[in-house]
Amino acid sequence: MTDPRPVGWGIVGYGWVARDFMAPAIARAGHRLVAICDPDPGCRAAAEAAGARAHADLAGLLAEPEVEAVYVATPNHRHRGPVDALAAAGRAVLCEKPMAATLADAEAMAASVARSGILYGTAFDQRHHPAHRVLGEAVRAGRIGTVTALRIVYACWLDRAWTSLPGRTNWRIDPAQAGGGALMDLAPHGLDLAGFLLGEPIVEIAALTQSRAQGYAVDDGALLIGRTGSGILVSLHVAYNCPEALPRRRLEIAGTAGLLTAEDTMGQEAGGRVTLTDGASGGVTPLPFDAAASPFLEQVRAFGRALRDPAERTAWSAARDLHTMRLIARAYAAATTATTGADATAPAA
């Protein structure tokens, strides 16, 4: 029987994703946000207003005995330090994607996790979206026959001036902090989700990047193509150059007997639409799912279950997440090789 006690959470980096999505998900899951750490006084004040204790550094958070699990939501280049320290302290870690700004840091993090034996997960919340779980169930039930291809469009608009907090710069367009652009930020979700939906990882990958609209030092768009071991083709278009009013989030899984389609499900919000198109008749059937539960909420619930019940921990894997990070590095390397000019920004090794 699963331990029913609510989980005591900490957060490292109390920015907009933590404030607007993670903290509400912790509360809605019936867990408790105990404490956060962030060097910014405004972020600490926001956390205290939400009922959490606030510290300026990680040492203060580590001194909180009620913190059992920690969500790391710092900029990409600052993932490794907290993850290494938390692993050494025996705390469970849910780290934002990508694992790190560089493959070398991601490999070091995976080694720290393996040495410590802690529960670790990268925050690939899309595998927890109720709509995507329904897609996976339909694939496994054979409702579209033999799967031949998976296609994802995951795009947004991110200009140079965008930032979530007054006085802060947009670190997502700084190659030193982010490790890359749209490919680094958005493609990890699609690559991980493809493995989840298809039941097997992508093993071959290639990519092209662009710096077409935004004029900053990282890529603002990318196309990735991949193939799984059994031969399923995967294509992924990610972008920072798609206006928000346009259709920009779509997922399709094609098979010999039909097509599964999800619209407006990629992202942090709940809802969207899922349909099954019959390959013989062309008839379209909506597939119901819990449209009120966000992927963040379901991710918190799943991590809490794994923390309380060791049998649930097989759903989380630092080695699997490291494979996704290696795919990203290989995609950037392929894009750099294929591109002449400055629009392929590769993460440092």
C-alpha cells in the first residue's frame, strides 16, 4: 500500500515556471511546498507570500528537514551544482529539462545520481499529460495498426526582449546559459515524448537549425528527424519564431490502420483535443481524457508516488534522460555539419 503522507517539496530557482505552474501543482496534488532558494529578493518575497520559507542559497534549503523532494528550476547552466549537492544529501530531485546546458554536465549529473541512489527525474511533463497518456494507450491497444511515423509541431514566439521578471535578461537566448536555442529548449520534450508514446527510444537523429526571425545568438527554429530501432520515423519541428495566434502545437501518430491526432496539448496547460481517424472509413472519433489535469499536476502526483512506493520508480530513469540529452547533442552536431553560416549553435561538449 502506497504511503499516503503528502510530500514536502523544495524548489531551487523560484522563477515563473516554478511560481505559475509547479507551486500550484504541488498544492493541488495535496503535497506541501516547504521552502525555496533563490538569490533574488523578489522571488524570495513571492515564495514567502505563498506560505513557503525562503533562502538565498542552497545551504539554507538543505538545512530544511521537511524537504524530501526538490524541483530544480534554475537556468540550464546551473542545473549540475544543485543536483550534485542534493544527490549527495540524499534528497529526491526533479530537474527541469534539458538535463543541463552541456552534455558533459548531464553525464556528470547522471553519475552523481547513480552513486547516491536517489530518485531522480528530468521534468519531461509531457509524458504525464492526460491526453498523451490516452495516445499511448491507443498505440499499445493497436488502434492504428502498425505505427509508421510520429510527427510533432511544438512552437512559440520568443523574442529578444521577452523575460518573466522585471530587471532580468532573457537567459534562454544566451548560449552560455541555455546551451542552445529552440532546439535545446523545446526538442527534449518531443524526443522524450516520442519514446514514451512509441515504447522505444529514437536511436538515429539528424537536424537542421535556423536563425531566421529573432536575430539572437541561438537558433530560433529547428527540424529534427529520427528513427527508432524498429523503424518508426519521427519528425519534430520546434520554433521560437511562430506567432502565438497561429496554430503551433500538434502531434500526430500514423499507422497502417489509422491516425491519432492531438491538438493544443503540448505545453504546460491542461486541455486540448485528441481524435482517432479510421484508416478504412476516414471517420473521426474524439478520444476523451481528463481535460482539467495539467501535465505539471500529473507529474507531481507521479513523482510523489515514486517517492513513497519503490515499485513506481521504474518510470523514472536518469539513464533514459541522458540518452535524450545525447540525442540533442547529436542533433546540434548534425545541424552544424549541414549548415554554412552562424545559425547552428551547438552546445559545448
